[in-house]
Amino acid sequence: MSEQEIIGKGTWIDKLASEMLQREKEIGRNTDILRVESGLGASGIPHIGSLGDAVRAYGVKLALENLGYKSELIAYSDDLDGLRKIPEGMQKFGLEEHIAKPVSLIPDPYGCHDSYGMHMSSILLEGLDKVGIKYEFRRAVDTYKQGLLKDQIHTILQNSTKIGDKISDLVGQEKYQKYLPYFPVCAQCNRLYTAEASEYIVDEKKVKYHCHDTEIGSKMIKGCDHHGEADIAKDLGKLAWKVEFAARWTAFDIRFEAYGKDIMDSVKVNDWVADEVLKFPHPHHVKYEMFLDKGGKKISKSLGNVITAQKWLEFGTPKSILLLLYKRITGARELGFEDIPSLMSEYNELEDIYFGRIKIDNQAKLTKSKGLYEYVNLLNPPKQSEIHINYRLLIELTKIFKEDRKGRVMKKLLDYGVIKNEMPEIENLIELAGNYSDEFAQQEKTQVELDNTAKKALKILVEALEGEEPEDIQNTIYQIAKSNDVQPKDFFKILYQIILGTSRGPKIGPFISDIGTKQVAKTISEHI
């Protein structure tokens, strides 16, 4: 890649921002402010994928600002969405009576927010705050109550026949050929999806609806049989997803929004509605794959296999989350807490590249690595590198020392020569690693390639460690390597890879003694 071909910081984020700018110029729109949006689902516990939607949109905002444009991120909570099913783990709260009601009208089961919807939104907003994302928060309930979408709703309902036909044509859904793509909140039972609107009175800006039994998520939800009229400007209701994004984009002047593979059909229809009905060129998009759990299932609020930012931050730094989300956007990825150690190490490696301690000859790779590091630091990188301590080393040490953990681990780091002084940030890392070792004592085995010569030497070492502890472990390892035609430095490297998942570490003899020779022998045996 030549210097001329490198855009901005050389990452996918810069490429996306550049493509978006090119499109805006082709359309001929005003570029005084370029708003990006992230939609937040408020019907269940937000997970790392929900956070990723906003974090990546914020990356595009930063890239636009780096290219000289003013930008802002709107974090929109869809808290008028109806509760379709009870998320796993929340059955005890008796939420069944609230199925199909907007989540902003359901009391907070935890009693700390004005509604169920705001409680769920606050979890995500707290996660964004903790990783340093700046945003303008907007709630659906306020957006509709304040009539911010009333003009778009009016235009959409006037064109409902055309839209219903197009939805059927684009995605095969025939529902909106019979009903309007708008759900009023039933005045009698407060349910949303049971109140289906069949007629729009244009001059009065009212919809006629009937609250009847409706199937939601393969379950039949009873309606209250109320027949009513709802004023789109005064009474509470919301657009169907197939058209709501388009209304929001138009009202808020949104120029970029990413979307997950699972809502591809909705985005396809909304793009058409924005372009052809609302006469607002749809935003620039990028499609991303969903995060999967380690069993290959989609991470889902309703399944309860969620990884929240709050839980992640018990074990890893905010930078480890940002690195996970900014590394790339395409391709499905399996995700679990066991990814934290490698992300912590990868961040340290990026920092070493950025400050020139690791040399990379490929200019494009160097630019991209440095750019990724800057985005992980939200384009405000530190002036100097922090102290790097192998996270897996800390995990092993915190397994050993449970009492007075911070003090004793810190002393070992000083004894090993890993650090020269005690520092608060090291205490924080010890605490994170300690939380990790307490919760995930059995780590995934690191894969290490071993030839037969190395395996033979390791078997001899296992026998030595399983017997009476050698007086000088360091020298024992050295002699076993030499006697078995293995270069001692290569043998030490293999041991670091097996024990720590890295190619170097503290002096190996004292470290093995601290972990315990029997435990290390067991770990080595598992690899041979």
C-alpha cells in the first residue's frame, strides 16, 4: 500500500468515514455537521454487541473529526418497543402481565429507574461512560411524546398502501398490506402490538385501531377488544421497525448507521422508505456480523448468554473492550471472557509498536497498527507508554496468593525484576487478574507446537518436578535442555508458552517454585 492510498489512520474506520464523505459530496448535502446514530434495544439486558454498535459509530465520528468535519453520535434508546418475551433470569419479577406493553411503561423491577426500559438503557449508557464514549442520548418515549416524528409519521401513513406493497415485494411480509405500519398504545390496556391500526384519517391525523389477540414470538397475546382512535401527534404510539428507522434518520438528519445482520430486511425497507417516501437519502451503512458465544450461539438478551460491559470490566480494562470492537467489523466472532488475557497482551503489543519498541517494516501494517492503537485510545493516545505486565503472569500469581493479594503479588513482581516500584495502576491490574483467576481458575490450554526432542526433554523435566523439588530449578531446566539437544533459550521459551501463553517472563526457576512444582508438572503433562 503506498502512502497516497492510506486514508486517515489507515484503519477500516477511516475507510468507512471516507466512503461516507464521498457519498455525501455526490448527493450534494450540507456537511456542516455529520451525525452518526446507534440504536439501543431496551427490552433486555444490553450485551457487548449492543455496546459495539455505539462504540463503532463513535469511531466513525472520531474519524470524521480527524478529517476536519464536525460530528456527533446520537445514542437512541428504543424504549417504546414492546416487551415480546421475558429475558432469561427475569422470570421471578412477574413480567408476564406486561408482555406487549412498551418497556417505558413497565415499572422497573429493580426499583431504581422510572421504567424497565430506562433501567436497561442505563446499563448500556453506564458501559459507554466507562469506556469513554461521548454521546447525545435520546429516548423513543420522549421523541414520540414531543412529536419529533409527527411529520414523518403523517407522510408514511399517507403512503401506507404503497409501503405495504413494497414491504411484501422486498421481504415477503404481507402484514402491512392489511394494517398500517404504526402501532398506537391501546388507551384501555396499554399494550402496543395488540392494537393494530387499519385506517388513517388524513385530515384529523388519527388512526383507527382495534386491540385484538395477536401472536408474539409464537405465543398468543390476548387483546382487550377495545376499538379506538389515536391522534399521531398527541397520543402515544410508535412506527413499525420496517419504517421507523427512516423516520428517525430524516428527523435527526442521520448520515451514518451500522446495522447487524439480524435486521438486514428492516434496513432494506427503511432505506427505500427514506429515499422514495420521505425524500431523504438514507444514511451510509456498514453491515456487521453478530457476536456468538463459545458454543456458536448468537449472544442474545432473551437467551441470557449475555456478556455485559460491566462484567467484562471486572476482569479487563476499558482498552481491552475498545480493542475487541475496533480490531475489525466484518466476520462473525465467538466471544467469551477467556478472550480477555490475549486482548490485554495484544494492547501492550500495539503500544510497543506505537512507541517504536517493536519494529514493523511493512509501512501499511505499521500505519494500521498505530492507527488502531490511537482509536483504542479514542484518538487521544498517551504521551508515553505505560508499564507492561503480562496479564497471564498476574493470573498465575493471584492463583497462588489469595491473602494480602495485592501486597504479595506486588512483592513478587519486584523480586522478579518485572517492576521497579509499586504503582496504583499495577494494583488495579492485580485486582482485575485476581477477579479473573477467582472466577475462571481453569483456563483454556495454550496451544504450543512441540517436536519429539522437546517432548522428550519436557517428560524428563516433569519427572524431576514431580519428585522432590530440585534445589536449583533454574539449573535443572538448563541441564535437561543441554542433555537432550535442545537450546536452553528455546526450552525456556517453550516453558513460558506453556505456563504463561507468551514467549518470555520472569526468571523461570523461582517462578516455577512460586507456582508449585507439582502444579507446573501437571500443566506441562497436559501439553505432552
